[in-house]
Amino acid sequence: MHSKKKIIGNGIFLMAVFALTMHGVFHGEDLGAMMDAIREVNAGMLIPGVALVLFFIWGESIILWYMMTSFGIRLKKRICFLFSSVGFFFSCITPSASGGQPMQIYYMKKEKIPIPVATVILMIVTITYKLVLVVIGAGVLLFGGGFKDRYLGEILPVFYLGVLLNVFCVTFMTVLVFHPVLAERILTWGMRCLEKMRFLRHKEERGRKLQKAMEVYRETAAYLEKHRKVLLWVILITFVQRFALFGVTWIVYLAFGLSGANAWDVVMLQAVISVSVDMLPLPGGMGISEALFLRIFPGIFQGMLLPGMVVSRGLGYYSQLLISAVFTIVAQFYYSLRRK
């Protein structure tokens, strides 16, 4: 019952954010002219963009398959692709992408993958996923002086916040993994403070859940200690995977027949948007991603700014949502039929 209420609540929240996004983006705009511009797009040029989205989803499935193999778990790559699709679908529709990993664990249980193993694997995927954004953010801050001045003037506060939140997240998770005793003391102390201030009720069950969670972090640390080569490959694949998705915007730029912009600048601007919105509690960064695109891409998309944003966002987010939704349905049918 509680789960159904949560699903309904997430659905209502998603639709509300979508409606507000549509209103904020298109209010007062000439929609007829925008649609005319979109119709002029070279549709054949967008096919590589769809391929990049598929590669992005497939990239995580290879990471899952590779790490499970290191645990001695033999799965077909297509099953890992279903796990990856499920994760991306529920991440796209839940605030802060909070629903992806629980649903992946749910489907992994159907393959008799132990929950601690699944949790450790997904923990490492999360850390490396955030780590890529931290490296990008740090790179722009340290070496992108001219780039920042030229493109990011209006959105620097949001970008700084995004970098800070991602650094905090990666640092916090790294402390949890490599210093579990210290992390447990800090979390226990924090929980007791919240209970004393009456923000939380005292529950023994909460303490047991904390102990169980810390055991997962200990197992993650032990895994990383034994499989450093695996971790390096995972980081490398994650970099390629992430930049494949950022490259979708460059494909859209070419599909509009535009020229003169630097491919690296376009890809990095899309990366900046991802860094800025990744930790915000909005499904898929909906609303803020569109707003940031319209702030930093005027000099690149010029008169095609709004149509460019619609097509770029449509490919980079909504096609990802659609593709992952289709394979999530496939996963549900597959396991339902197999159970019968």
C-alpha cells in the first residue's frame, strides 16, 4: 500500500514538474515558428544521436556484467542491459534519481544475485558516475578560465553549487567506504542528535538498518581493495559512457545545419549542465536543464536556440526515458513469463 502511494506521488510530482517546465519554456514563444524550424532538421543526422543514447544505456550494462563476472556471477549481457534500462527508467522519473537502484536490486534478485553483492556493485557504479562529474567540474574550474568567461557567466552560481554537491557526495561516499568505523560514529552521533532535538523518534530498527548499511560499505571497501584493476576499467568505461550522452547535443547542432562552433565546447557545455543539475531533487533535472540550456547556448545555436533545446533535450532525456521504458516493460514480461 505504501509502495503504491509512493508510485502515485512520484507520478503526480513528475507530471507537475513537466507541466511547469512546458509553461516556463514555451510561454510567450512562437510555437509555430519553432515547429517549422524543427521540421527542417536533417532527421538522418539524428540517428547517430539515438545510437549514442543506446550506447549510454548499454555502457552501464557492460559495467554491471564486468563487475558481476569479477564476483563469479555469470549472466548474459542482454540481461544486464535490462538491469541497466530499469535503472535509467526509474532514475529518470524519480527525484534525485532515487528510484533507479532499488528497482535494479529488485530485478537482480530474480536472477538470485545476493542483495549485498548487488548493493556493492551499484554503490561502485554510483561513486564512479559522480566521480566523472567531479572531474569535469574541477577541470572547468581549474583550466577553463576563458571557457567560463565566454559561456558560463549567467549560470556560475548554479554550476558552483552543482560542483560542490557532487564533491560532497563523492567525498561522503568515499569516507563511508574506506572509513566505515568513522562514518558509523558520525552517522550514529547525527542520528542521536536528531532524536534529542525531536526531529526523529527513537527506534531500535533504525539503528539495525544503519548497522546493515555499514556492512555494505565494508564489503564495498574489501571489493575495491581486491579489484583495483576492475575499478580502473569501470571509471574508464563511465567516462566514455557519459561523454557519449553529452555528444548528443553536438549531433543536434549538426542536424540543424549549423557551423562555426567547436565540438569540444558544445560537448563540455552539455557536461556543465549535467554537473549543475545532477544532485538537484528534480526528475532528470527537468526544468532546470532546459533553463540552463537557454542561458549558455545562445551564441552557439543562435536563431535555432529554442528548437535546438527541444530536439537536444528530446534526444538526450526523453528518448532515453522512452527507450529505457520499453526495455523495462520487456524485463517485466520476461520475468513474469519465466516465473509462469
